[in-house]
Amino acid sequence: MAKKQANEPEPRPIIVKKIIVDGHGGHHGGAWKVAYADFVTAMMAFFLLMWLLGATTEQQRKGLADYFTPTLVELKQGSAGSNGLMGGDSFQAKENYPTTGGQGNMAITIPKDASGVKDRGGRDRKDRRDQDRAKFEQIKSKLEAKLRSSAELRKLAQNVRFTESAEGLRIDLIDEADFAMFNSGTDRLLPQSRKLIDEVAKVIKGVPNDVIVRGHTDGLPYANGRTMNNWLLSSSRAEATRRALADDGIPNTRFIKIEGVADRDPFVTSDIYDPRNRRMSVILAWSKDAGLPNVEGVGGGAGGVDLTSAEEQAAIRERDNPQRRLKETLAAMDMGGTGLPEGAVPINAKPDAASGKVGDKHGKKSAH
């Protein structure tokens, strides 16, 4: 070790300071990230609101506001010192708060789903159908009474049938073996049928329901070479009936459909050539807000009006018989091209192990 000089200062001691860090500094924490995320979310919502205000119409903005309107509203309590749900008063009553700037009212806007409106919903629709049924029953009674008023009209009463359908009240004017609405093969009304249409027009003139006129024919075809057919005939007869009703005072604005269906909707389903299939249908449609009802009146159902005869009810059941419809579907799918003639045996048919016979793919057996 070197020797210290006389004027040399004393050496300073070396101090080592050891610092132990417990954690990161405050600037490395995550609290600011949460605050920043809240700020960005608020800004996004703000810009979204600005975009909606600029890109939508007044009507669309009103629709958005109505969508977020609660269906249950909190009513003002304690009006005029009272309490309870309505504050002792109605929506239209005057407010009695002393601090109101003037006399207002308690009227508020309640969503339609919360309060319901007239002619909306199942109950109102059913009420409208019931009103239509009452009118239909009155028309039926009036026309039947009119047909009983004279000997000439009494003969025609059996040619008038009433049926409640999905379209409305159907008044069928039906041909018989000794009664026809039109000259054979033409659309010219006969005098007695014109009287019948006049009476129908008188009773339906007093109701506002729309009118449908539909022409029907039987299944007898026209001879070859004729320009007329059952489609044209039924359509022209429907138009002739509409013209007669219009002449009797039914305005053209009430007619909503004039059509001919030929023999596709027979009155007697078991015989398309029956003369009763030749008929004119005058239909009083259901009111606009009544909708398509369940036909409760067929068969005397509860709440309905029984306007159908037993023969018509049997025809409806036969028409809707699922077994008959299934057979018709299978027959249509076969198309008459896959059945074998009687006694024919396929060359590649395999013998039946039990009976020693061969069978076609339809199950028909033929002996070897």
C-alpha cells in the first residue's frame, strides 16, 4: 500500500445504497385503461346518435322512439291531493297542481299494444263477424218471407239455398228439372228467374257488404266445333246476373268479383250431370275487418247460424274425405301407364315362394 503524503486529504468512504423495488410505478397501472374505454364507448354512442339523426326521416325517428316507449307508464300521483292508480281522475281531467304554468291535462300517449284500439284483435274481429251473421240471418228471413208472399214466388222458394262459407253468405239460385235460370246454352235470363233475382236485389240492397257473383254449370260437354264451352257459359251467365242486379239498384262499387267456374264446384258432388249443379251464386262478403272466420254455423255449431242443409253438409264431408282424396292422388300419380293388362306376366318376374305365382310391382298375381 502506498504511503500517504503529508498534504494529501483523507480518502472518502464508499457507501453502497441498495434499493429493493416492491412494484411498478403508478404510470404502469390499468385504471386509466378503464376510464379510456368508457370515454371511447361514450364517443361511439354519441357519433352513432349523430348518424341516426342525420340519416333517418322524421317518421323513422318517431318509430324508433315508439319502439323504446315502455308499455307500462307511470301515472302522475296525487293530482288534486288524491291518490291511487288514476289519482282520482281521468286522463282528460284538468290538473290541479299549483305550480303548473297553466291549465293542462293529463292526456298521455299509451302504446296500442297496452291499451288496445277499436277493430283490433281477436275479440273485435269476432264481434264484427257476429254482426255480419246477424245481418245475414235478417237477409235470409226477409228473402224467405218475400218468397212466401205470393203463389208464384212460393214455387221458386225451393230453388234458393243459403250457405255460410269462408267468403260470406252464399245465396244459391239453383236449377231443377222443371226450372231453369237461363235459356239452354245461353246467358239470357228467363222471366221467372229475373223475378227471383229482383227479390234477391231488394234484400241485399240494404246492407253495405261487398258482392261476389259466381256462375256454375253441370258437366255436360258441348258438341265438337262449338265456340261456346262451360267456362265461357258460366262466366257470361255470371255477368248477366251482375247486370240484372245492377239494374235493380246494386251499385257497381259493391261488386268485387264476377267469375265463372264451369263444373269445377258441383252442388251435387256424386253426379256432375245433375241439373242442380247449374246455378248462380250471389255471395255477400264478410265485412273488411271481420277476416276469414271459422265457419261455426255449419252443422249448428255454437255461436253460429245454421244455414246449410243436411245434403250440403254430406257433400262437404264427402268432398273433404281424406281416404277419397288419397285414392285420387294415387290414381293421378299412376297416370295409367304402369298397370299391366289382365293376364300379362312380366318376363323377369320372380316366382312367389309361398304361392308359386309371379306378381307385378303393383301386387297383382298371375298364374304361370
